[in-house]
Amino acid sequence: MFWKKKLKKARTLKKALAYLDPHKPLWEDKELEAFYVDREPEFREEIMRILKNDPNFPKFLLSGPPGCGKATELGKLKSLLQKKYHVLLFSAKDMTNNYKISIDVLIITILMKIGDLAKEKKPIFYAKNLQNLIDRQKGWETKYAQVDPAQGQLDPREAAQAELGLHSIKGEFKQVTRLEQKPTLNEIIGGINKTAEEFLKKIFFFFGKKKILIMISDLDKIDLESAKEIFFTSSLAITKLKVCAILTFPLTLKYESNYIPMYRNFNHIYFLESYPIYQSGGKANAEALVSLKEILSRRINEKLIEQDVLEEILTLSGGIPFELINIFRECCKVALRRGYRFVDVDNLDEAIKRIRGTYQIGLTDRDKKILRDIHIHNKKIDNSDLTRLLNQYWITEYGVWDDLWYDINPILIPLIKEINLFEE
């Protein structure tokens, strides 16, 4: 019997670098098995229950502060659902080079992904129903033929036969090319739905019947105006699709006036928070610290880092998984350059200076005053600055609903103290 090789904890800093990339979520089954830390399973269980019992095509939104682990949660859901659904998981980053995405681009990308699935699983259906639609979308040229104007327009099929020498044509023969008109958005939606219905047909009484489940990460990171177009102006284009879907959603859009009307178009919006390693009053949360620590302890041997340094990294991360991995990765690079086999406090100090220096480049005095106020009062500022501060990892959100509060990235606190803006 063939056994899959399991991933083991890193025993060297070089191997740790391979395991710790903050930009790479856990999407592969072997990565999830080895490294995934279970958290808030209630929302996963609820989504799975709704998908199972709803005869229609439920669509969910998953939101939370940047870096909290939404993409990895989608990977976990895929691993749990891939036997019962045709799961297509991909990132919004695949659609853009500048974080601007239109609803047309989103729906077209879904068409392409479903087209790839159909080409593999149902090639005859693909050739008959999707090939032409996708070719038109790509803007492929179709050749036509014409004769001397006195002879009029020649039927394209006859022109093709003439090329093969099967027809003789009076007058001067030449070829011209013309771009096919690209399909409308409604045509694309129709093609997606027709394909989704094909996958719902039974094979041998019951085999083969599966819904398509679309999962898209990083939609929460796109340009805010693009997000408003997709989720507010054009959300019906998404809800019309006869596929199930889980899409990430920008956190700050929940403060927009159009949020409630948009909310009604989806089955539910779930919020994943950063690890609340401190409560809003400043008291440490031991349970959250233990869970956060497991993100590293599952990937690296404990001998690769001094334990007091590990505790300091947990604190400096602010409970943001992205920042936790980012800090330790930077520590590994410093330690390897110095010839160390483990991370000590000197490596950490240099790593934090590097990260703080990067963050400092974009900080203005006005930004520092805003950060000071957020840190003192644990409350957000106006929405125009909120998106920028969250996406820069300068602040993060903790809690949900009534128990909602904000704080700054602990790495930035010295920058506030330096200009005497920090109020003790």
C-alpha cells in the first residue's frame, strides 16, 4: 500500500523557513494534517450543516481583520467537503495585479475555473456547451471569407471548403478576420449555471451527483471601491449562480450604509477574529496565548527557539497569525546569517527593528496620533482610515458584535513613545 509521507516538525532553521511563509495559507491536505490549529469550529459546522440541508445554493461571506487566518480556514473547509462537492478554491490575487477587480472579472474567473473542471470531468459537455463561450471570452479570432464585391458575401462554411479546394469560386477570393463579440455577463452566468446543472445529473441512479462549491480567498484585500461594486452594486450576479460559495469579505464594509441590504442577499456572514491574547482592559488571556503558541509548536522543534523569546514573540504578534509567522521568519533569517542554530533574544531584537523600520516608512505624525488614540481607548476611528490601518497591520480588531474592540500592533508602541504622544 502507498503511504503518503507526513510532514514533520522542522529541526533546523532552514527547514523552519520552508514551513513559515505568512503569505502561504494551509491548503494542501498534508499541510493541514500536520500544522492546522483548530479554532472556532462552530462556524465551520454551521456552514457544513446548511450546505447539507439547503436544497438551493447557499452563499456565505467570511470576514475578519487582515492576517487572522481566513484563507487557511477555507483550506480546512475544502478538506472537509471535497468528497461531497466539487470544491474550487482559489485566491482573488489570481485575478489582478493591482488589487482592483470588477464583477465581470470575478464571474469570468469563476467560468474559467468551472470550465477547467468540466473539461476534465465532462469533456463532451465542455466541447458542446462551454468551449465556444470561453473562446469568445478570450477574444479568439474567427476567420471569414469574401469574394469580389460584385459576387456578394460568401457563406463561411463554403469559404472553408474553398480553402480545401472542394469549391471553386468566381471572382477574386480573399480572407478577412473579425473578432467575435465577447459574451455578456448574463451569457456567462447562463453558461456557469448550465454547467452546474450538468454536474447535478445522476449517473447510474445516484453516483456522480455533486454541487459545485466556489471558495475565494483574499477578496477582503482588494481595492475598497472594487469591493463595493462586487458586494453592494452587483451582488445579485453572485447570488444568481447555481453554485454554492464562500467568499472572503472586507471587514470595513460592515460599517457602510449598504451593508444590511447586501447582507440579505447572502445566507450568513461569519467573522473570524485575531487571537485576543489581551482583553480590552489589558489583562492577559492565557487560553488565547496557548492556542496562538500552537501555530509555531506544530511546525518547529522547541529547541529552535528559547522559550522566553517565544513568549515575547507571541506578545509582539498582537494575536495576529500572519504577524506571528512573519516575526519568527524574520528571526530565522537573522539567526541563519549570524550562524546560529536557534533563535535567541538578540536575533529577535534585530528582527523586530527590521519589521518596525518597514512599518515606520509609511507612518506620518497624524497616523501616530491616531494609533495613540486607538491604543488608549480601544476604539476604531473613522472608516476612511480604518481600511488603510488594518491592511498595513498597524492595528487589528478583536472580538465580535457587542464585544468588539481595537488595538495597535505592539511592535509600533515604541514609535509612539518616542515622540511623546503616548499617554501613560
